[in-house]
Amino acid sequence: MKGQRVVWPSREKVEIEDFDVPNVGSNEILVATECTLISPGTERAFLLGLPNAQGSYPSRPGYSSIGKVIAVGADVKGFTEGDRVASSMGHTSHFVAPPDRLIKATDASSPSEEAVFFNLCTISMQGVRKAQIELGEAVLVLGQGLIGLLATQLARLSGAFPTIGVDLADNRLKLAQRVGADYVLNPTHDDFEEKMDEVTDGKGVAAVIEATGHPDAVNMTFKLAGWCGRIVLLASTRGETKDVNFYRDVHKKGLTVLGAHNSVRPRQDSSANFWTNRDDAELSLRLIAHQRIQVAPLISHRMRGTNAPEAYQLLMEWEAGLLGVVLEWSDKEVKD
């Protein structure tokens, strides 16, 4: 069987390559991909070779996939042909994987193009957990890209009140308000500080979740956090943060700064505010299926998987309207 997948042969270059789908081993499963989701910040950073994101080539990107099981090895238990599964496999039409790399996405109430957001939701979730939000605490999410929009919703689910979405783009702020932010603010507007004081009673916020990945934004979090506030660095910062006066900005305010890379997780058992990737992924799938997290409004582009080079061109150019890009690998019609 022949398959197709996205490959980056070199920096800033994207191609579709044909490959021979491997035979299924006795403890393996063959999956036909329905759709995959581009992770805009991470994939753009590695495709362009931004600071803290230098990889090797050729590279096969992607880590959020929904598909259907089409063959099961003789020794596999718990999976049958036709099962819908979620995985962290790349942008590919087919793949073979052991059972422990797959999660059943059995709730049929969510379309695959929504379920495919599970992994970005999982990434946002571990950062929100580390913020240790208490009911009624003001929480600000800096950056309303995909990760930020998901974090805003998860903060609200965790009891944050008010939830404040901050971004430079007014169109993203409108979307943040649509999915549940109590207030949205643009730091380039003249009344930003006045409105911040108004919505926080001049106290700042209990927690700031940094979801831009921009070094300068880290400095901004120190100003936005209130007395003894928590700062969660959720986005992977692309570069070095300069001109930080830790005495003035962190020490005197008693701030706590938390790194929240998705890899910093327990390997086996979940505990308070510190869940395994699988447990968070399974919860993400349920929250999406039951509309506790809204992801349909976050889809800005739908394309055939074979048109991925076009999608990545938009990503490299940082096209203003680009947000959630779903790549369809099945034979169904792709909606505009």
C-alpha cells in the first residue's frame, strides 16, 4: 500500500512524498488518517529555524491526528477495525503504530475536525493546571492564538473569574470573547492600562499565562501579575528575554514563574495539577465532544493533506487570518 505524507526536506521547504506503508506487526495497528491539525507556533518555528527551534532535516512534522483503524495485529487487544483513534503521529495519510501510541476517540458526538484539536488542548491544559487557579481568581492569558484561546477556555472551566484575553490582533480578541473570555484587551490601545485597572480593581491578576512565545511578552507578564501572582510560561519562547530587573519585577512582587513545556509531565501516574499526557488527552477529547471546549470557531482553513505546502506558505508568511489549519486525508469533501 502506498501512502502520502508531509516532509520538510530542508529549511523553509515543504513537499508531499509517497511512501510504502509498512506491514502490520503482531502488536501493531494500521490507521488511515482522517485529518491532522497544524500546530502554528511550533511548526512555523521549526520550519523557519527560529531561536530554540533548530531541528534537523529532512523532518516529518505534525503531532495531532484523528484516524480510523483499518487493520489490527494478531496480538493486539482492545482495538478493532473501524475504531476512531487519536494520536500524536504526523501529517500522513496512513501509519502503523503500537497500541500504546493510540487513544480511542469513541465519542461520536464530535466531528473528527474538532476532535483533532485534542493535542493542542492537552498542551494548554497542563499549563493551566500548573497555574493552580482557585475559584474566583482573575486570570489573564497573554496571546490569543490557538494555544491561548484554548488556555482561556480552560482557565474559565477551572474557575477563573474574570478571564482576560490579551492580544495585539483585534480579530483574535473578538474570537476570544466569542469562546468565553470575560474581557479582551489590546495592549497597543491607549486605554489599556486604565482598562486593566478597571477589570482587576487595580490589583493585577492572580495568574498570567504567557501564550505568545515572544521574548518581550515575558517582561510584560511581570507587570500584569498582581502581588504574589503566578506566571506560567506556556508557549515556547523563541529567543532571549532581555533587560529583566528581577529585583524590581519578580523579587519585590513575590512572583512565581513556572515553566510549562508539555514534556514536563509525570510518566506514570497523575497527581494534583500534574497529570500524565494520556490522562489530559483523554479528558481533552471528552471536553471537546461535550462542547465544554469550543474548537469549531478556531478553524480558519481546511485543506487537503496534499495541499499542505500551500498551508505552510501561509504559515511562513504569518497570514493574518490563519489560526486552526485542518488537513484532510480521507476521501470526504473538504468544506471551505
